[in-house]
Amino acid sequence: MKSVDLFCGAGGFTEGLRQAGYNAILANDFDEMACKTFSYNHPEVPIVCRDIARLSVQEVLEKTGLRKGELNLVVGGPPCQGFSLAGRRMIDDPRNRMFLEFVRIVEGLHPHAFVFENVSGIQTMQKGEVVKAIVAAFEDIGYNCEYRVLNSADYGVPQKRPRFILIGSRSNEKIGFPSPTHGAVTGQARLFGDSLQPYVTSWEALSDLPIIEQGQGDEELSHSGDYFNQYQSARRGNRVPGKIFNHRATSHSEKIIERYAAIPEGGDNSQVPEHLRTKKVNVYKIHSEMPARTVTCNHRTDLLHPKIPRGTTVREAARLQSFDDDYRFFGNLTRKAKWVTQDDQVGNAVPPLLARAIGLHLKNKMGW
């Protein structure tokens, strides 16, 4: 099973597909730090680090040694803000460029299937007309399309992260979507033989990581080797055994620490005493007994550790995204640099366990 990852970012989709048995044969992104992260973690996968508009189908075929129609799968999540439509059709507008480049590559490679992923809010853009236009664009190049919003927590990710997933195939049969493996399992459900495993909670994901206070940590630490559950054991990885990367906490002022300490688990900045409040409300403290909220690109200031009054580290965010401990992220922690930050790479990534579930489902349905 061979795959190509467009707009690959840090490589979350490729990582999940790797775990599902796929062989990534090419990736593309324009950001140098994202490409560095991808290449470090997937050294066997060639990556073209440039604007997709300057990536030709012929170059992809030459680099992969494939002919049109031989590839199994193309995946990608082009940015889709501000679509410009004419009725229900895409038009040649700069705001549509990234999406149309994705369509161009899919048409040229003509894979057996593709996966287009995006934010769940894409369904309501322009009262649903954007999704209709997206589907029409793929149908025009010969694909049958199905789409659904999948919750990452349903597939073992310790995070309630909804993602819009559109699957297109050359098959006339319905492909469908992977069945959930996790859920809110009650005692009654277990009594009647429910096959779902309980959601992985944020504390089940984080509790074995080295305890560091604000301003502490490092880009490379040694792990104790202890783990307390199956999820933690599975996240050890085998690239660099015993190592944890990117576990460095932001320094906070005493007033910010006091404010963070006052926020209850599962609560936000509006619940602190009035003298500690700011105009910013979207600061959330993770509830340790539930999957986390969506990890964003601002997690070090907006998504707080459930037990320690500080923002989450890149490693903690990566754990909540289901990356292995030895999956290393490169780049700055601030946005003063030209390239995307470590936070951006983690926050924008497809959770590997969600990608793995999609890959295994396609493998089964497509007979690969």
C-alpha cells in the first residue's frame, strides 16, 4: 500500500498510515521547519519542500516510479479559509488556490482513493455551499465522495478533536468510515457486551511524563521507563528508545500562575476571582478524567495542564494528539521566526491514531 501526503506538515497522517502498514513514497509541504520535522521522523520518505503550485504531476510520478493510476492513496488537508464560489462551483480565485492544487495532483496521479481532511466548521461555510463545491470538484475528476465529521476521541486519541473527513474512491461501492473503537462506556454497556473501550482520558495520557514546573524542562529528556497504562506504553516509540523530546514549559509571571491555579479542571478563565480575570476567556484547564479539548496552535497559553498551573508543553500536546514520545518536533516556540513553530506543527497535525483508523478502514474496504 503506497501513499502520498500533500500539505504534510509534521507528518501526523503519514505516521498513522505507517502504523497501519502503508508505505509513504512522497510528501510535500512548503514550510522548512515542518519539512525538517517530517524528514527526521520519516527519513525513508522523500519530501519536496516547496509550494505545491510548483510541484508537477510528472515530477511526482518520476520521483515515485509510478504510472498514473497505480498509487493507492493520496492524503492531505489544504487550507480552505475564504473560499470563493460561483454558484456551487469552484472558480479560479487566489483564495481557492491550495485546494485546486490538491485537486490537480489527485487528478494527475489518479489514485485508487484519496482522503481530504479539514476543520469541522467547513460544513457550515457559506451555508453548506463550500462542501457541495468541494464534492463537485472531486466528482468532476471521476471520484465518488463521502464525508463525515469524525471525533478523534472515538479512535483512542485522548482529545475531543472533530475533523471533517472526505473520502473519495474510484470504486462504485460505498467506502464508509471506520467504526469507533472508544466511547463513553457505562457499566450497563459493559454488562451487555459493548465492544467499545472507554475513552482515553487526558491524565491517562499525561501522568507518566516527567513533572516539570513553569519555565522548566528541555528539548531532550530521558524517560524513567515507567508507564501506568496501555496508552502510555504504546507511546514509547522505537526511533530513540528512552528519550522524550520537546518537553519544555513556558515561564509565567506570578500573577498568571495565580490565575491559572484558580481555574478549576474543565473550567476556563471566566471562573477565576474577579481580580484575576482578563478580557481573554478562551483559556481552558484540561479535565484529568476526560479527553482533552482540541489542541490548538496556542496550546501553551490556552490549554492548561490539569495539575500544574502552567500551559501544556509541546510534548504534552503531542501526547494528547497521540504522537509517540520519540517523535521530535523542530523549530522555535515563538512566532518571531519565519517558519511555523513547534506549537503550530502539533496543533495543525492529524492525530496519528485517527489516521491509522482511516488507513486500516480503507485497507479493508479497498481490498489492499
